[in-house]
Amino acid sequence: MVSRFWRPSLSSVIVIVALIALFALPAFAEVPYRSYIYDYWKHARPAPQAYLSERIVTGRSLGLSDFNKPDDVFVDSNQTVYIVDTGNSRIVHTDSEFNLIRVIAEFDKNGSADRLRNPSGVFVDKLGQIYIADTGNQRIVVLDENARFLKQIDSPKPTGDSQIADNFAFIPLKLVVDHFGNLLVVVKDVYEGLMQFNPAGEFTGYVGAPRVSPSLVDVLWSRIATEEQRRRQAIYLPTEFSNVALDERGFVLATVKGSAAKDQNVNFLLKLLFRDRYSTTSDSVRRLNLSGKDVLRRLGYGAPAGDIGEPDQAATFRFVDVTARGSGSYSLLEQTRGRVFTYDVNGRLLYVFGSIGDQVGTFRSPVSIESVGNRVIVLDNATNSITVFSPTHYADLIHLAMQLYGSGMYDESARTWAEVGRLSVNYAMAYTGMGAAAFMKGDYETAMRYFYLGNNRDDYSKAFAEYRKEMVSKYFGRVMGGFILLIVVILVVMRLVRRRAPASAQLEQAETPDPLAEYWVIGPKPRIRKHNLVGQTLKGLRFALHLIFHPIDSFWYLKFNRLNGLPAAILLLILACAAVIFRRQYTDFIFNTRDIQRMNIYIELARVLVPFILWAVVNWALTTLMDGKGTFRDIVVLTAFSLVPIILAAVPATLVSHVLIKEERMFLTLINQIGTFWSLTLIVIGTMVTHEYSLPKTVWSSVVTVLGMGAMIFIGLLFSTVVGRVVGFVSDVYREIIYKL
């Protein structure tokens, strides 16, 4: 008898699961944009999707005519949506589900009908008053919650202090009202900052002007140009603001018109040469306080500047809008690539979504962004539509973790961040979140472990500072007791050695004119055969330690070949390479910003060998023409022996780095700088003694040698480029011949 119930076999179950996966895969694969996150070294890592498109809203879906070049969207405290339909000169008001409430196109103004004309921005304050940037009419219109006219703000009158020029054109674009009723307006072609009006509508000045951002070429030219040339030069103007928003704490978030990022090398040179006169950080978004000062935190792997891992394309980036997301976080809308970047209160990237395209969930020309609850809406003035995005479980967890942490629920926050980490192993912010929760609970050792996993050096340093205090207070007595005991033992041993050493051995080397005698005063003379390579090398190493304290006599000793220093020089060069690699790999996490898992041994060796070889070759060629008395061998030996301070500084600097915090970096820098300066001084002295130059001639030859090294590097790069082009050309010709044959 056949059973009433079908009992599937194992093979049937496998087939069914495979079919379900096959049909479910396209639904997930249809997401037309990729999700990623950046690691500490600015490499893009895949991440789960944070937001997925839910629906498209158009004028017709609201029962109206199509939108025409809409330019702004705003969500008030009641979660209702205001859409600025610029081309149709109207404001469309809907609820959070995009059901039409009303259309504001005209209003009664003191008994007569008045109309909006190409408005560009809208803002609704906590009282429900509607502020409209009526761009076409060059005014700001203020309506009450029922769209009744309250007041109109026109262009400020020209002032004698040059704040307002006689030919000033008041063309408002975007606006916000802070918690004190002050109106802040983005005005076209105004570079001084946001125009501020008090609650009575009176102009009170400018707020938050971005810093001047000329190119590096312009800055350098301004330093060498004559007074007449400077007068003819164009004036450096700050960049305009492009949009503004208000966060939950009353701070003004503002995006800056123009590219979102500068070349990092240019930033470094500007900062090095001119300090704070010119902008050296990304000002693509700013958080302004009441005085107009930028208080935005930029503690992430890079300043909020979009795709930080793609510097070749950074110049094309342009943020056009920003919206607050709660817990201090905010989302930025980038127009060129159509991406939405969300950052936390410290400027750390949370997630990315969106793209340019014609599929659902992509844009053609995005211009405005807002959040409706946990959803995100993006306005596109090319497709005349709004795309509504809904968060995934991944994004919900991220925002929940930040909210729990802000509420002081650190255990719950840590568990939520752990869940985020399980969803995305590349998500360093999850480890930072767990570390922050452990830090607030006073578990500094655990916090350090999580901050290390999250590559968060700033917070790791803070946790280590607290952990160090605990360890010092716990073990200070034992450590100091052991240190004192060690000093006593060393002193006793030294005293016993001196008593046992015969007087003849102590004075044996004192009567000889050999410079090594001063170094070998104590102890019997070492038995080293003259032609023993190992013995010569060891003797050279001991001599190198003598040389760094007595350079003039020691270099003279080397010059006349009383010591075969070449074996020791080669070993010292190897030790210098090893010291550089040791410092790179074992400097403490706080100060070591390199990826120790990806060391290229050839590059690290080149950091030492290339300058060394270039110096030796160029200096030998130059001093040959300048009557120098040293040979190429002499130059190699003196340069290698001069590297001893760098070698000696590398080990203590690396060890000391493990007990220092970020604020104590100066001690680490001091050790390295002393070693470098000491070595450079030895090179100069060695050059002077070896070539029998005067000090001025030595300095001049050293400077010319450095310039010659730069010229050789340039020629080498040029030669490699030409060879690469020739090889490419020959390869192309060869392929063409092969294809035609």
C-alpha cells in the first residue's frame, strides 16, 4: 500500500534547494550598485548591501503633472516631505508614505495674489513655518504652517563696510533656520560664507567661509612673483557652499561646492610650507557651530571625501547635499558617481550605496538627499523622480549600535556591533564599536584588543594610556626594585673586572699612537690575525663604535688604510637595511601606519641601498672633478661607517615605541632625528677628511652631490619611461604583424 504522504529522498531535497537558490539569486544580483567599505590603507573591501531601492516617486504617482527639474527635498519633524519642483514653480507637500497633502504655488500677500518663481530650496522650522528660497524672484518667502504669508526677506541694503556691494545680486539657493531662529542662506556667487539673518529678517553678516584653496603651483608662484605680478594675479576666492542642513543638536551641516578631495601630496606640501594659511584638509563637508567655526570630526581613515581609495578620480567628486541621520551621523550625496556616503559622528565611513545608471536604484543627476525615518530618499532632477531606499538588516544594526552606545547601553551596543562584525568581517567599525563599549566600562585591555583589530590607533592610544596607568600603579614597586638591583649587580661586576685585570694589560695600548688605543684601554689585546676576514670585520665594527665619537681622527685612520674597513662597511650596510626593516615591522601599533602583512623586501632594501649607491657614485664623480683625494672605496667605507648612529637609534626607538602613547610621539621622533642628524654630520666630516677639503668646500660639494642624486633619479625615471614606451611600441607592431600574417 502506498503511503499517503510523500517522503522526499535526499537527492530530491538537494534538487529543490538548488532550484530555490537558482531563482532567488537573480533577485539579489539585480542590485545595480556595489557595497564596500575602506580599510585603514584605503583599500576598498566588499560589504553587505546597506540600502535597497523600494520605490520610485514621480509627479504622476502623486496625481500631479510630472516634476520639472526639481532641485530640493526636505523632511520636517513630523516626517512629512516637501519637494521643490523648480521648473513648475511649486512646492509639493506629501506625508511620509508619499500621499499628496497640498501644493504650494501661490499665496495671498497682503490682499493680493503672489506666486513662486523657480524656487530652489525649502526649510520648515520647529514651529511649522515654511521658508522658501524663491530664487526667480530673488527673495525668501516665509509662510506659516497653513501656507499663509508671514514675511518676505529681500536683498540686504549696501553697507559702508563693504559687506554688501552696490551691485550685489541676492539669489538665494538653499537655507536653514537654527534653533535660535537665525536664518542661514546659501546665495549664488557669494564666497564670504553663508549669509545670516536674525529672526527679524535683518542681515547680520557672513558665517563659516571656507578657507582659500589655491593650487600648489599658484601658491609657489605667489611666493616668488614680483609685486607687479602679484597685483596682476587673480584673487584667490574661497569655494562656495552648495547646500546646508541642520542636525539634531542644532549644528549646521554644509557641503562645499567643487571637488571633494585634493591630492594628498599637494596637501602635505601646503601644510609643510605654509602651515594654516591654505586649506590642507578636505572641506567638502563642514559642521558649523554658532560662531561659524568648523567642528566636524575627521577621525576616520580619511577625511569625509567620498572614495578616498581612488585619488586619480577624486578631483571629479562633488558633494551636492547632506542630511543628518541621528547619533551625530550624516549622509552625503555625491553627484558625479551617484553615491551616498554615510559617516558617523567621528567622520568614520559606515556604508556606501547608489550609482549612476538607468536601472532602478541608480541616478542620472542626483541633487538632494533626505531621510524619512530609517529610509533614505534621493531626488534626481534628470529623471524628475525620487528614489526611496529601505535599510537592510545590516544598516539597521549599524544605526542601532550607535544609538545604544549614545544611550549608555554599552553591553547591548557591543553585542550589536558583534552581530555587524559577523555579517561583514571587513567592517572595522564593528571592532571600534566593541572597543568603545569596553573602554566606557573600564576594561581597557579588551578595548585595546578591539581597537587593534579595527585599526583604530587614536582610541587604542587612549585605552593604552589608561591600561599603562593601571600597570604602573600595580607593578611600580617591583619594577623599581628590580631596576635598582640590576644597577647594583652591574656596578659590582664592573668593580670585580677592574680588580682582576692586570695593570700591564690596562696600559698596553695607552702608549701607542693608534686611534684604537683610546677605545681599547681596558682588557687584554684581542688576538686577531692580520689577514683573517672575520677578525678584520670584528675589528672594523669595534672601530665603528669608536668612530662615531672621534670622527676626525678615525676617518683619517681609515683614509690611509691602516684598517681594512671594507668588510665591516659591507656588514654595516647590511645592518642598516636590517635596522630599517626591523623598525618598519616592529614599531608599536600606535606609530606604525604600514601594513606589516604586506612588506615588499625589495622596496625596503631600496630605501637604503639606492640613496647609498647614488651618494657614493655622484660624490665620487664630483670630487674627481674637484680635486678630491678620496677613492670610490674610501667614499663607500666612510658612508657605511657613518650609518652607525642610524643603526643604533633604530633598536631603542622601536623598543621605546611600545611604552609610549600618541601624545608622546615627540620622544620617538627625537631618537630617530638624533640618529639621522648624527649620521649626516659624520658623512660631512668624513667627506672633509677623506677628500682633504675645507669646511665650506665640503658643504658645497655635499649640496651639489644631493642635486646630482636628484638629477640621476630624474634621468633614470625618464629612461625607464622611454624604454617602456619603446617596448610597448615594438610589442604593438609585433602583434599587428602576427595578426596580419
